[in-house]
Amino acid sequence: MKTGSICQQPTRAMLALAIASATLVVATQSVRAQTLSVLYTFTGAFRTGGLVRDSEGNLYGTTGFGGIGAGTVFKLSLGKDGAWTETVLYTFAATPDGGFPEGG
């Protein structure tokens, strides 16, 4: 007398059906195009590293140059008019506080 053979075949069939169903669901999901837009254009500086977003939606980051030449830490705030406003939080002088930050 074989044990477990009756239970194994329905289990395999159910597993195959589950895999086929999962494949069908993945295959039928639509692909959405992404639209990129410029939020803010920096003048005289270039942004380095990533951005960090706070709970109010403000963005924080760094520029490798700008300020007095050795980089800045900045905040971008979204105004009610839909425009982003830059606030320089810190300007690096190169000496004695370092400079050319690459973090975000």
C-alpha cells in the first residue's frame, strides 16, 4: 500500500494551477509610463548626491560648488503657486570647514 501518493497528485495540480494563475496576473498588469519634469534649476552650482524629503514635502540636498565656491547644503520648498524655492542652509568655505560635499 502506497502512502501519500493520493495526496501528492492533487497538491501538485493545485501548485501548478497557482503558478499559472500568478503568471497570468503578472502578465496582464499594464505598464505605466513615467513622466519626468524639472523641479528646480540651480544657477552656478550643480547638485550632488541624492535628495531627502521631510514630512512636509521639503527636499534637502547638497551642491558641489556654489555659495562662495566650495558647495552648499540647501532646502527646496514647494510654494502655494507650485514653484520650488531654494533656501541655502549652509555655505562651505573650504577652509576651515571643508567643502565640495557629495552627500544628500
